[in-house]
Amino acid sequence: MTPKIPLPDSAACYAKLKQTFNALTDNEAQSLLTPGSIRFYKKGEHIYTEGARIKGCYFIYSGIIKIYQTGHEGKNQIIKFDREGDIFGFRSVILHEPACSSIEALSDCILCYIPDTILLHLIKNNPGFAYDMMQIACKELGVSNHYIRDIAQKSVRERLAEVLLSIAGDFGMEKDGTLKLSITREDLSNIVGTATETVIRLLSEYKAEGLVDSRGRKIVLLNIEKLKTIAGL
């Protein structure tokens, strides 16, 4: 696909890789990227789908991706959103398993593809890089454990407040409180773990209470402290 934005050169990708993996030498950072590995994905395009056999993982140079799984009745459950500097797909590469989730570009993205052979070689031969990968994996496990606890112990109203605050923390807000991440009500329901109609109703309740406002798809957070109280934070 022809990108709408110019692809960065290899040197720019090496520099960003080293910001995330500072244990890499210059030569090792360069070895992660093979010719043609810097790729553009249009908003809404799938990078790969659950069950696919993937031969490498991806580093996000720019943009936002959505990671989700599909249930038996076709309902999507969003696991998380990843952004610039994140890496995804490595679990399936390390375990030699099919992809356990689907990946969709939530915005126009530039991704750096890292072949499995190179990734595994560095994990086995660079302890610093292996430690960085272990930290990323442990962080993801922590997020999963936190989500399981919330599903079991918190109401949908509480989870929605926590998700809105999490999006604000991860992606930032404008000065007026508008979330920088533009998210559909369907995606919001898929990460909260409820029906879209329920999220729409709860957002209306929040709005009546002076907690949030909406401007089209954009959500504005008006009372952070009250949302924290509702979320139990």
C-alpha cells in the first residue's frame, strides 16, 4: 500500500529502537531491521489476525494499534492499545505459537517488522536486551492481572471510569480535558467489557453529573477527581 506519509529512513528507526532497548549496540539495532521491514498501515487495516502463523514481531515507530481477541459469539474484547515505542507479537514468536490476538491499526501507523530469527538470536545472546523484553512481558502480565481483578470485583460504571482515566494517562489530554485518543463507543465498550448501549447510557449519566462531556466522537473529562473516586483509585 502506498503510504500517505513518508517512511522514515533506517537511521531514524534505529534511534527509536535504542530508546526502548538501550542495551542494544548500534550494530544490533541495525540487525533488527531487514530491507523492506519499515511498513505503513492505514487506519483500520489489520496487521494480522488471531490464529495466524507469524514469522516476526513489530515495533511501533508511530501511530496507535488495537490488540483484541474475538469471543465465541463474535464479540471483540480489546486487550489494550499500543503506541509509539511499543513492541507486539513477540509472545507468539518466542513460544512458536499462532497469534493469540488480532491487531488493527487504530490510526495511520508506521511499523518496523522484526524477523523471528533475529529477535530470538538477540534474546539468547544479549542479556540486557533479554532483560528489557522480560520487563515488557511482566508489565503486560501485570495489566492482564489487573483487568481480571477489575472484571471480577468492579461494576461496569467503575470500570468505565477507570478506562477513561487510563486512556488519559496513556495518551494524554488537551488543555480542556479532551482525550487525545479518539475512540468509538464500540471500542470503548469492547475494552470495558460490556455492551455498546451500556457505555452510551453510562456516558450520558456521567455527562448529567458533570463528569464528562462529548464533542462528536471525542470525550472530554471534566472532573478527574470524581472519576477517580468512582473508579476506586
